[in-house]
Amino acid sequence: MDLKHMPARTAGADGARVPGGDGGAAQGSPGDSGTSGVRQENTGMVQLLTPDGQLLEDSVYGAYAAELGGSELRGLYREMFTIRRFDQEATALQRQGELVMWVPMSGQEGAQIGSGRALQPQDYVFPTYREHGVALTRGLELSHLLRRFRGISHGGWDPADANFHLYTLVLAAQVPHAVGYAMGMARDRAADPQLPEAATVAYFGDGASSEGDVHEAMVFAASYDAPVVFFCQNNHWAISVPTEVQSRIPLANRAKGYGFPGIRVDGNDVVAVHAVTRWALERARSGGGRC
């Protein structure tokens, strides 16, 4: 998935890849989900909410959005608000010298909370170093995240407690790990069909998408139909290098070269991110391979 974070408002996700790197662009197609009378424009990026909160129709992802009731929607908002407030406090602690460093995620709340809430308990997450919102949805104590950045722990938490791996500070290093773990999960289930269907999610940014590790991971995922979802959060900058220097096409389009679907999603749209991630995870778990 390639999740695009828009400059204004909360960051968006530029695309979701269903095992594969940057996800291929998915045209937002008008559908008749019956959720509202508003048609989605064919912009090449999945959006299910308008800026003023109207729910758009979509023949593929509209059904997932329709399953979100009032309590679920309020929960998504509550967690986006909570993690932004936490991020602000952690940023302040770093500037006061209480933390060695801090990697902010402000603006990516919709991408992280939406995707995190699409996961099931048996799924396994391989984060970068800023998936604080996903950590919240997996039930981690937020204070445990600060241990790593305060320099008082080599990790901060036990990955097995919530199927949420330790933060990776080396760009893209976690992506091959996610593919290898997914291949192992598939073989475990082949040996014991009683195990629940599960998938991994590899989070990375647009800058990391230029690393060789991502390419190698996608090749292996495609070759072995690994149950993995590649989730690229595109905030338009790889430190100081803009996205247009890294790629001449939307990052989601790269998935086609590996032979798996790639979807470009508005990361400011928590409902769209949740819907597309659910679709990608279901496809991966059921044997459809990477996205």
C-alpha cells in the first residue's frame, strides 16, 4: 500500500501494496455500495471520505466502510487524537533533553490508526521507528516506546506480547524480516492447518522504498506468495530528498513490476486506509499473496 500524506491536514498514505513494494495505483472506482449518494472521483487514489465528512461510494471498499458503526468511528477518532497528543509530549521531552531523540509521526495518524485497527491479533507487525499509532492499536503501553528513545532499553517491549516487533532504526531493514516471517507463518500453517490464517505488515516510508532491501523483499514475497502487506507511508520527503527525485511514477505503481496489486490511498482518510488494509490483509491471509 502506498499511503500518501497530503501537505495540509493530517498526513495521508500514498499507497498500499498487497505484498509488494509501493503498491500499484488502484483507480478509485465509483460503486453502488449504497453508503451515500456521493460518487468517488476517478483520481487514481482511494478516498472514502470528503473533506467535510461525506462518505463516498466505492464498489470494492465501500462495504468495509459500511461495517464501521458509530462506536468504531469514535474509537478511530479517539486514538488519532490520543497518539497526536502523545507525539506532542514526546517531542517536548526530546527538546528538553529528556529523550536522546524522538521520531515524530504527527500528520500520519489516519494512516497508522486506520491500518492498525484493520489487523487481527494473530497478524504480526514490522514497524520502522515512528509507528507509534500502530503500537497504540496493538495495545502497547505508550510509555514503553519512550524507553528506546531515552536510551534505557535495547528494545522497550517484548514483541511477542502484541505481535509488534521492535523498532528498526536502519532504513528498510525490517522489510525482508517481514517477508521471511510471513513465509514461516505460511509453512507453519501448512504443517498445522488448525493454526489461524495470519499475515505480516511491513511499514516503511517513501525514502526507504529506494533501498535495495525493499526490492529484494518484494522479489521474495512475489516468488513465494508470502502473506505480507507492504505499507508505504509517503510523506513526500526522504529526509531532504523529495519524492519526485526518487520516483518518476507514483510509488504504488511499482507493485506491477513484481506481479502483485498496489493501491494508492489517501492517508488522511482513516476510513479508506482501514478499508483498503482490511482488503489487503484478507487477500494475504487467504493465500492470495503479497500486496
